[in-house]
Amino acid sequence: MTPGIKIAFGIFFFFLGLGYLFRPALIERMNAFIRETLLNDAYISLERYKWGVFFLLLSFLFLYMGITSIYGIPEW
């Protein structure tokens, strides 16, 4: 996986995590499109914070992996 794709995934998951935490109405509209495949209403209403934190952590992982593959691991 190239560093650019990792950074793009990281940014996508970051905004998705923020959406779950701060704009649940926007996520519910997105849920209308993919309700049958990935999500259901119980996950949106009952486990909103858990999904939001999960996507934020996933975004930081992808951002870290992408940035370290571009610039290398810093020497302390």
C-alpha cells in the first residue's frame, strides 16, 4: 500500500470518526445508503461513541503509517 493511500484512508477515517462523534445526523443520512450492507440503526444510536473512537484510532494509525513511510521514522 502506498503512503498516499494510507494518508487518504487516515484522513477519511478521521472525518468519519468526527462525524460519528459530532454530526450523527449526517452519519444517519449516509446510513440510509449502506444500511443493508454494513450498518444498522442500532449501531448508529447505541454505539455511536464506540464507532467514533474506533474510526479516529484507525485514522491515526493510517496517518502514522503513511507519514513514516514518506519521511521515515524519526531518530531520537
